[in-house]
Amino acid sequence: MLLEWAKQWAQSLKRDVLALWLAARDPRTPWYAKAVAASAAAYALSPIDLIPDFIPVLGYLDDLLIVPLGIALAIRLIPVDLMAEFRTEANQRDTRPRSLIAASIIITVWLFTIGATALWAWRYFR
């Protein structure tokens, strides 16, 4: 019973991510909802996590909390009738987009973090 609920929840989450991606591109969506929807969808569709899954506890924290909360916020900001339309369109699509822009942003954040840490260590230990 719990496993079946988890499967349905995961399917609805996948559908909602695609619906948010559609909402972020639609001119009828308010600008603030577009910003949140685009951010949530881009992060969820990105092939790279901000916090890698191999980091104990924190690695799955973004997948279990940050992504669903961002999706929930974006859904609340989009008018109900529009969100229903985007969900219907998302159900009809076979392919799932990828966000290479979000992946490049995450890679940039990681490179900046590594560079800042190296600079701090070099100044601290020299």
C-alpha cells in the first residue's frame, strides 16, 4: 500500500515537473510564477545535483525536500485552470526535456566553490 502510494506520488511529481516546464514557457503564466516554475523545473530536470547523492544524508535531502517544496510552491503560484491545462499536456507528452542550462549553472557553482575553497586553503596554509 505504501509502495503503491510512493509510485503514484513519483509519477505525479514527474508530470508536475514537465507541467512546470510548460508553464515557464507560456505567456499566460504570471512572471513570478514563471521564475519559480522555471527554477524548480530546471533543477528537477538537470542531470546534475547541486548536492551529489554520494554525500551521506545531504545528498538525498535535495531530492526529498528541496525539489518537492519548490514544485509545490510553483504549483500554488500558477492559476488553477492553467495548471490543469499544463498537466493535461504533460500527460500527453512522451519525451522529457533536459535542462542543460541548469546543469551548467550547477557545474559553475561547484567550480566556484572548489576555487574559493582552494584559495582559502592556500591563504590559510601558506
